[in-house]
Amino acid sequence: MKSLFDLTPNAVQQTIRAEEEDRALAQARMLQGNPFAAAAYPALRTGERLLTGTQQLAGVVDPRMKAATDLRSTIQGLQDQGIDMATPEGMIQLASELNKNPDFAGMSVALRQQAAKLTQEKEKQGLDTQLTKARIKREEVGTAEAEARTRKLGLEADREENLRIALAELPPNATDEQLLAVYRKFGTADQQARAIQASLDRKARLAGQGDGTGAGYIGKGGAYRNQFGDVITGSEMKKQRENFLASQKLLENLNKITEIDVKDAEATFDYTASDTAKAIGSKLYPKTISAQTRIAASQLLQQLESLPPGSASDADIKLAAKNFPGYGNAANLARWINDTKALIASSLERQVELYGFPLRVSSTAPLNLGKRSAAPQQQTQAAPVMGNQPKATKVYNRQTGELEDIQ
């Protein structure tokens, strides 16, 4: 840019004069020792001046002078428009104007290259500035967080110290109200909750030791004092109540299963396992699939596995679900139903005793399949063959009510 602005008509004129003086000096050195040339030199200089004067009169201008004049005019025009040619944008505008003149094509290219270079430098400087600001911001945030943690730790330490001092200042026979007042003032939310629960438990124990009138609910929190004087909290009573209701529902479903259901459901295949098996079984063994549907083993197992924790141990429940024998042997299935009913009934009795829940469902009599052995000879039925028509191996005899081999 400096070289462009220095290219003025005056500067070009000075350059031309300097060139003329240099030529004159060179000619003078050449004439030294040459009398003929020295004699002719004045005439030559006169001829040059006459030629120069003639050219000026004819309007002939030195190309460099014209270029400097045009350049100066272009720059002055942009300056008059308020364009700052020290910026990349100003350089681009100047390059566009110079590009209109073929003599300035090289200058135009150089200006565009310089503008691109300056743009990259400005972008880099801006990015560096943003990174610096971001780093400073992170440092400020980190400092603020550290200060906040320090203040929090200090406040917690002060609170713990104040709580310790306040508790130490209480009389030996401090009441629950005095203890709770201290915890409400200096304790955390967890400490306050524990203090309130401890107060409720003490009141419950005192109520149980008072008149000895037996079981009953205590206060408004749902706590319960059983017939043995044990106080069960409201949250524990809620959990046991959920187990009790679910257990009654399970026992009710087990009670609905009859000896006939167990006998009719006997098969080597569970026809309720899928829609395809159910469709095939409904055509070949309608009585079997009807009995299996009434038993609904999958639902019973799901109820067992999802039974909430209660007085029946989790190990007993998991063992009962794991030992389900399937439909292959009616005696084994009946035994499993009887054992599971006994397990659930025993659990319900213990819950009635411990928590005073009203018993709505009781276990019915155990299933009895008569003199049938516990492990009779296996009778088979055809299992569905997916994608092909199943082949039956048994036929039902209406007179005997038994399945017989197809001859």
C-alpha cells in the first residue's frame, strides 16, 4: 500500500529528472578525452531539449507519468467515498478499480493477495481472543465453584458444631419437643427426619407399654402395634399389606384349579405357550387346551415371581416357581399345586398374626387324584409341528373317558 501511495506524479517527475541527470553525467564522462565528441555535445543537448519541448507541445506524456496520474485519481476517488484502503475490504475495492485498467492488473492481483493475508491474520487474532476469553471464563467459573464449595464446607462445619453444642446444652431429661427444636434449627433434612421418626417410635413403645390393651394402629402415620407388643412402622405396614393382598389373589387362583382340570391338562406339551400351538391344540385336543387355559400356569408363575417381599421368604417363593413340573404328569402337577397353596396359606396366617390383616381367602382342600400313582407311565400326545400338519398318536374313547393309542 505504501508503494502505491508513493507512486505520485511528483515522484515520477523526480525520477525522470534523476534519470536525465544520470544520462547527462554519463555522456560527460564519455566526452572526456574526445575533442570531437565534446565539440558536438552542446548541439546534441540542444537537440534533446528541442525534441522534449516538441513532444510536450504535441501532448506526448511519459507513460509512467500517465500511470501515476491515473493511479492517484483512482485512490483519491475511493478516499472521497470514505473507503479505508488499509483494511482488507478497502483493498478489495481498490483492486477491483485497478483491474479496470490493464496497466494495473499486476497491482490488482497483489492487492487481493494482501487482502486475503490480512483477513487470515484478523481471523486468527479473533480466534485467539475468543480462546483467551473462554480460558479466562473457565478460570473464573472454576474459582467461583471452588469458593462455593469452600463456603459450603465451612457452613456445614459450622452447622455440625452448632448442633453439637446445642445438643450438649440440653438437660439430661430433655423432651422430644426440645430435641426436635434443636434438629429443626441446626440439623440437615435427613437428621430431622431421623429425629422425628425416633420420636414417633418412642411414643409408640410407650403406648405399647402403657395399658397393655393389645394390638392396634398408633397415631396418624400408619404405625401398628401387634399382639406381641412389637411396633411396626407405617412404611413397613404398607409393604406387608401389598404382599398380603397379592398372596391372597394368588391363593384364590390356585383354589380354582380342580382335580378334573389337572387330569385333563396332562400332556407333554403346553398348548398355551404360543398362539400357533393354541390354534393347533384347539383342533386336536380341545379338552386338554381348555384345562391348561384354566390352570394358566404362566400367569401363576408370573404371580409367584412378582410377589412383593413379605413374611414368606424369597427363597421359598423362588423355589416354588423353579419347581413347577409342567403338564407331563398330573400327579406331580397336583402335588405342586397343593404345596404352593400350603406355602401361601402359611404365609397369610403369619401375616394375620403379626399385622392383624383381615383374612379374606383361605386354602381349599388339597387336590386328590385318587389311587393314581405319583409317577404313572408317561402318556404322550403329539406336539405341534410348526409349518407342517401335526400327526396325532392318541384318540379319545368316549366310553372309557381315556386316551388310547391309534391302531
